[in-house]
Amino acid sequence: MAKSQSASLERKKLLADPILCTTIVLLVVFLTVFILYPLAILLVDSFVSDNGITTDIFKRVMGLSNFRRAITNTLKVGFLVGIISTLIGLLFAYVEVYVKLRTRFIEGLFKLVSMLPVVSPPFVLSLSMIMLFGKAGIITRFLLKIYDNSVYGFWGIAIVQTLTFFPVCYMMLKGLLKNIDPSLEEAARDMGASRLKVFMTVTFPLILPGLGNAFLVTFIESIADFANPMIIGGSYDTLATTIYLQITGAYDKQGAAAMAVVLLGITLLMFMVQKYYLEAKSTATLSGKASRERMLITDKSVTVPLTIACSALAIFVIVMYICVPFGALFKTWGYDFHLTTKWFEQVFVRYKGLKTFKDSFVLSLISAPITALLSMIISYLVVKRKFKAKGFIEAVSMLAMAVPGTVLGIGYIRGFAGGIFGTGILQSLYGTGAILVIVFVVRSLPTGTRSGISALRQIDKSIEESAYDMGADSFRVFMTVTLPLIKDSFLSGFITSFVRSITAISAIILLVTPSYLLITVQINEFAEKGSYGIACAFATILIMITYGSVLIMNLLMKYFGTSKKVKFDE
Amino acid sequence: MAKEKKGVRLEHISKIYKDPKSGKDFYAVQDTNLEIEPGSFVTLLGPSGCGKTTTLRMIAGFESPDEGEIYLGGEPINALTPNKRDTAMVFQSYALLPHYNIFDNVAYGLKLRKMDPEVIKSKVADILALVGLEGMENRMTNQLSGGQQQRVALARALVIEPGVLLFDEPLSNLDAKLRVSMRTEIRRIQQEAGITAVYVTHDQSEAMAISDKVIIMNKGIVEQVATPHEAYYYPKNEFVADFIGEANFIEATVVAQDMVQVDGVNLKCTTGTLSTGSCCDIVLRPEGAFLADEGDLSGLVEYSCFMGAYQDYHVRVGHNLVKIQEYNPKNKKIYNVGDKVFLNFEENTLYAL
């Protein structure tokens, strides 16, 4: 049996659609040049020296004791953060889905906790951790009278990362738990199992792959995290910071490349397991939709302790966030609690605050629509069209999710500083705002694409086919049918990408030149120097921008979202 | 109404799919030849997985055949994309554009053809009148019932005056009563519009009610192309006989032209080209025989049940179990389980395979 004819016909049909063809070609080029090529160049860098292919560079790097230590450090933090975040996430998800929350206040707390990681810059918690528990920390110094508490190092990173990442686990597991058909658990209860027994024998096994999934996602986030270890790690170096120091401190570009390859190897492996093994498994066991509303647990002996535990944790997280604006308003944190505006004045008068915010804002605002549109196009092609390069486009845009920012940054330095393959092509890009925009786009593309794909999968294939059938070409189908139907996803992609870009640091810090001032880089710099007042002032304004954007998004969704006008029949 | 009625011709069409479980290739449609006359209403009928929808989607252009060529109005269309083909499809899920109102849905294809807005307005009004939805232009699609949504889908396909109208199980999401009235409606509109129609369904009564010709498919192969009448009374093989209506198969031997023998009893039966002396199965429709105290074939009642419109019997004849439905049982003698009876055959009802 030969399928050659249909293949050639599909090709002909594709060629008959020039806009579609051009889009595909441009996409493939973009993904190759800005995702695959920088990673490939790292491999080349770390395996090829003047004497041909060699493993010398790896041997040399592995010989560095600080690098070996960084690997174990990173893995240790990653495992701990992964496990604890998953457990806390599970607790929150369970309480939200199974337990009757009595007050609006607690519901609000839950909502806030789920939103915070979206709107906050990744390293805000490190700042507040230092301000609460550090040497001059309010809690340690003033409440507990401990004057030499050190938050820097392993526990600092672990706590801050856990608090930063557990909301992601919470959201993932909430979705899973909601999909469990309550009648499964009711059947077990009916046969005489206690609540604990039901959880251990029914609920837990069902969500086990999902727990693994949450663990791995957090694990990857943790080991790729750059900003928190940078600020609160102290001398406890992780892979991301070691790589950064290798290139900025030791100017060892080849060594940094080899280190980046090691980090990339770990995240890629985890990503593969997560994506191709656990994700499939977790949806396979829980494909069914809940048939009825769940009877919520009202038993006080269960609800009270669980609610208190969650609320306490939620309030703690929120206090940590609130700490930041206060840090910017006190004269000298930990010593002089007079209110002052001097830090904000300094930000704008001495440290070019206005330019900083303008640069960050403009670059992110440019990259947001590009990312949103690009991810919608990719999702459309992946979900609705058949063509050869489809697998490539899907794989590479998802691959970007597994690439730590630091690795991408090194890849860009090595790949574009001398032009492509050192030929000078695209060299002019290096050091410009354009390359920053591209990095922003690449970094946010996977999340946007993911949400686009899941939104499009909800839409009956025949809706687009009907438009196509009535004479619209791919471009028209996309503009008149697909895009209007996934408006929500587009909007949220736009804002998410904006927020991610304006709060990004890991890749950017390696690529930014003095002609561009970025908020996150400034925060990092001042926090490193110990100027927490200024760092907090920057961070406060940043949080205001991001929180404002999310509010605007919610407003837009409310008034222009598809959900208001149209109800989808599945 | 259509500019030009177009015929469809499939020449040696095959489509190969990969079985997702075993990873092996198999023919979803195999070496299919079809000739669909301009202006006729043709149904692709068969159980799920028989290749009927794949065939339809190949005509629409959503799938590409692995072998063979498809002609529309005499032109080969294999390499044309769906938007370039002179076909319009009515989908099972209606596939209305949920962000448009009825007018914009129906006008979508006309706007793509860059027609004058005034012309579009009047065409949409006309077509909505034809499908019985006058004045509903400004409703949103989710304000309509399932039947109304399907009418919009039909209007949207009709209004662009395609050479061929394609239906992909358009009624299967509707409830039983509405299904019956909608199929009459579809037939009326097709005849009024004078358009060629290819209709996919797994419901044999729908196919019988609506079509000029039925194409019965099974496992990717066309079993028979016939009028509903021919397919019912002269099925080509057991599959067709069994799929269209209910059928009993009784083992027999041909003893002469139009004469077969069952259990030593000679019966009149259409034997066609079967040669004398050969073994055959005779096809008996349940309503083709009645029970009496004497008659052609003796048997034993094993099951008897009152169904309202008819009395349902299973009668053991030799080693064959024969299902009989006797209509209007009120005025007839009812036999019970264990009764000895004789089967009597209506004139011209037996057909040998």
C-alpha cells in the first residue's frame, strides 16, 4: 500500500495556498534560527575545540569543584522544592475542590494565591525573605531578637522557591481533582471506606501521575531559576548562577557553554518524561468529566484544620508580598521605620527610573502582540492543519519551555555575537532592542502556544472546515473564524506574555547592553548591592504595572470575551 | 436554482489509514468506482467505519485519495483545496460560526465571492424562506433549536449554489421525530433547488426515504449501488440484505429456474443466474410470510410477542430460525410458543443469493 498519492496531493493543496506556505516557512526559519540554532551552537562550543571534536572542555568543566558542587546543589534544591510545592499545592487544591469554604474571605485568599505568581516578578519573595528573616529582618531582629540570622543559602532558596512555585502546582492539581467523577469516591464511601481510606485508595492513585507531573514541572522551574539563587543564594551556587558567573566573571565562554549543555540536558530529560510519559498518563486516567456536583465535606474536624493550615500559609505568602512596597517606604529597613519617599525619589532622580520603566515597558509591549499572534498561529497550524513541518513546529515551540533562560542567554551570546556561525550574518542584531524582543517572544511562546492549543482543541474541527468549504482560504479562515473564537486565549496570551517579559531576567541579564535599562536587571543589581530600599521601590512599581495589566485583561475579557456572547456546544 | 448541476465520478478511489493501535496500514476505502448523476440524490450508507464519511470528505477535499481520481462535472479535482471546489457541505455538528448571527453565517460564502451587499441580502432572505426561517437573520446561533441550526447550515450550503451538496450525517444529532420530518424537508428542498446531493448516513430508513440511489458500503468496499427498491428486494449479498431492513436466510438448493427446495419442499423463488443444483440462501423478509395451520413449510413457534403493529414470531424450520412479523394481528389467529405451524409465502417474496 502506498500513500504517496495522498502525500503529493496534500503537498499540492498546500502549495495552492501561498499565505499558508509563507507562514510555515517563516515559522520554521524563526524557530530554527532563534531556538534550535542557539542551542546547537552550545553543543558545538562545548564539543569542538581547535583540535577537532573533543570532550576536553567537559572534562575541564567537570574538574571544577564549584561546578560539581553546583550540580548537587541544584538537584538538592530542585527535589526538595518539587516535593514540598507539590504537597502544598495538593493541600490547597484538595481544600478548594473538596472542602466547603465558609467565608468569602478565604475564597479570596485562595484566588489571590493562585494569581500572585502570575503577576509578580520571580524574585520578589527573595527580597521580602531577606527583609523579614535576614540580619535586619523584622521578624528575626525585632520580634525574635536574633541578630545574626542568615537566610542566605540552601534553605533560603528552597523556601522562597517553594512559596513561588506551589501556586502553579495548586492550579494544575485543582484541574485534575475537578475532573474526578465524584461517584467513584461515593462508591468507595458507600462500600464502607473512611474518608482517609477513600483518599488513599481512590483519589490518590487517580492523581498520582498528575502529582508526578506537578513535581517535574516545579523541578524544572526550580533548577532553571536564576534570580532567586542570585539574590538569596549567597555562596550557595546553583547551576544557573554558576553559568552566569562563569561567563560574566571568568569570561570562560566555552566553559559556560559546556555547563549550559549540562543544565539543558537535565531539564530536557525531565521535560521529556513529563511531557510524553506523565502528561499522557494523567489525562488518560482522568479523561472523564465529573457527572455531578461533588458533595463538599462539611465535617468540622476535617474542614477547620485544613482551612486554617491553608489560610495561614496564604496569609504568610501575601504578607511577604506586602512587605515589598513597605520596604520602599521606610527610611532604613530594620532600623528606622519613618515613612519616606526618598527611595522612590532616588529611583527616578538618580537611577534613571523613567528610562528604565520606559525601556522595559516598550520592549515588553512590542513583544506581547508578536508572541500572542505567533502562538495563536502555531496552535492553529498544529491543531487544525496537516503538513510535513507540523511536528517540527510543535516540538520546537514546546522545547523552548524546557530551555532555562540562562542557557538561552548563553546560546544567544555564542550564536549572535559574531553573527550566525561567526559569519557576521545577523550580527547587527546583537546588542539591540530587537534581540531582547526576540528573547521575550521565545521565552513566552510555549505558554501562549499551550493555551492556544487547548483552546482550539475545544472547538469542533468542522467549524473551520465549513468556512474552508464555503470558499475561504487558510488566511481568511484564521482571521474570520479561528481568531474570533479564541479571542480569550489571544488576550490572555497577550497579557501573560507582557507580564512574563517585563518580569523576565535570566536570559535578558546576559544580553542587555548599557543602552537599555530594564527594571528586573536594576532590581537584581540593587538587591545584590544590598540597597533593598531602591530594589523594593523598583519592584513595587513593577508589581503595580503587572497587577494593573492583569486587571485590564480581566476587564477586557469581561466586556469583549467570547464567553459572554457565545456558548460553545461541545 | 443551481447554476449548473454537476455529476461526481470516482475512479478507483482508495484511501489508506494507519490503525492507531497496531500501526498497520489498512484501506478505509478501497478501489471505489462511483458515478453520481447530475441532479440526483445519492446516499452513502453503511455501518460505522465502512468508509462512507471518508469518501464524502474526499469529495469535499478534506482528505486526499491515495489512489484514483475524483471528477466533479467532468473535471479532475484531486489537487484542488476544499475552498476551490464547487461543493458545499452540511456537517453533522452543524458547524455554524458561533460568533456570527444567522445572516452573517448564511452570507459568509457570498461575501467571500465578493457579491454586492444588496444581492447578498436578497439571496439570504430567499434562502431562509426556502428553509423556513424567514426573518430570523438577526438571531445568534445559540438561540436556535437543533433543527433550526441544521436549517441554517443547509441554507448556508445552498446559498452559494454549489455544483454538489454534501451531507455528513446531518440529522444524527436531532431527536427521532424531528429526524423524520427534517429528512422529508431536505428531500423537498433538494428537489426544489434541483441540486446534486451526496448524503452520508448509517440509518437505513433515512437512506430509503430520501434517496434516488443508495450506495451500500462495508469495510471500505461498495457492496451495492441500487435504488432503495432494488436494494430491499434484490440485495446483492447477505450483507446488503441484512443491513437494509431485516432478513432471514434459509438454506436451500436450486432445483430449477426460479424453483428452490427447502427441507424437501419446493418453493417458487427468484434464482437469477444461479445454476440448477447449486446451494443457496434464500432471503425472506419478516413481513414476506404468514403463519397458518397448513401451508408450505412446517415449523415450531419458539417465540411469540405482541408488538402493537405486528405480532413477532420466531419459528424453527429445520435448523433455521425464521423471524416473522404479522402485521395487523388484531384480526388474525395468534400462535403461542410450542404451536406447530406452517409458513406461507407471499407472492414474489423469495429471492435466492
